[in-house]
Amino acid sequence: MTFDEKNKRVYAESVSLIADMGFKDKLSIEEMNFLLNLLDVVIVKKEQPRLIQTLKNWMNTNEGSEIDEIIKATFLAADFNDQESLEQCLQLVTELLESRG
């Protein structure tokens, strides 16, 4: 199996899992849309390394605090089709992460 074939398989399985979790109300519509957009950016377009790194930084330090809820809401509201909006989102999340210590 080639790398592209593996990527297509991972993409298809991920979309299916995300949709299934959405239909079973395990994900909100906002969470489902965010994950599908993220999947598209990462696997299909192969863009946004800063977004991926910022998400990793947050996940490694997520404590379920009020700031973490603000970060989650900020990510869920991100417009993946508007580069300026996405950059503002990443800047805000970075600042929130830094303010946590």
C-alpha cells in the first residue's frame, strides 16, 4: 500500500468515526465540524503546521480549567477558510497558553 493510499484510508476511516460520534451525540456539531476541517487541512491540504503544533501544546497541558474551556471555544470558532482569522485564533490560544504558566 502506497503512502497516498494509506492517507486516503486514514482520512476515510477518520471521517467515518467523526461522523458516527456526531450522530451518536458524543460530539457537538461544532466539535464535529472542527475535527472534519482539521482533518481536511492536515491530510488533504497538508497545511497549517503552526495549528498542529498549537493543538499539541494545548493537549499536552490541558487541565480542564476555565482557560482550557476558552481555548476549546476559540478553536471551535476558528474559520479554516479565512487565514487571517485562523492566525488570530492561533495567536490568542498561544497567549492563553503562555498566561497559564
